[in-house]
Amino acid sequence: MSKAAPEISFNAFLKVDIRVGKIIRAESFPEARNPSFKLWVDFGPELGTRKTSAQITKHYTLEDLPGHLIAAVINFPPRQIGKFMSEILVLGFPDKDGDVVLITPDQSIPLGGRLY
């Protein structure tokens, strides 16, 4: 386990825009350096659909992902991953082997809701 990150102000935390979205589409991403999926995530009518790639192949299948509610940072600049443009960062925690487990709300909540 790693040490805690340096202390930040509450205002610094507020600059990170973390929202809930629903995965509406998932595809394989064979061109990625590490095993990954391409994801399209719906954040509701105000924010729309955004795409990303995620290294979540150990715990999830392409068939299981659509409909999954997830948390993601939506205000990072887009990042080119191979030939794919990633627009968000899906959030997760490492399991005991370092494989990603997605952060998901335990109740149904409106898409686009902001973490606070």
C-alpha cells in the first residue's frame, strides 16, 4: 500500500470534477499496450456521452459492462491513447493483485451527479 498523498486544500479538491455515468457501450481495444477496453459513458443530457479506455479486463467482460454505473473525472484534458482519444478518467481501486475494480454507487442515482 502506498503512502497518503500530500495534503491539499478543499478548493483544490473542488477543481476535480467527478461525476456518475452509465457505461452504454464497450469494445475491445487490441491496439492498447496493456489489455484494455474502449468505453462510452453517458453522463446525462447536460454532459452527454464521453469515451475513454480502461484497463479493467481482469474483473469485467464486454458483455457485463453496459448498464454499469461508474465514477469518472470529466475535466481532465483529452488524451490520445494510440488511435483512440480518451476524454475522461474512469475511477477504480486496485485489488490485491493490482487489477482495477471500478468505483460504483450502491444505489441508482441520476446520471451526471457530482461527487462531494
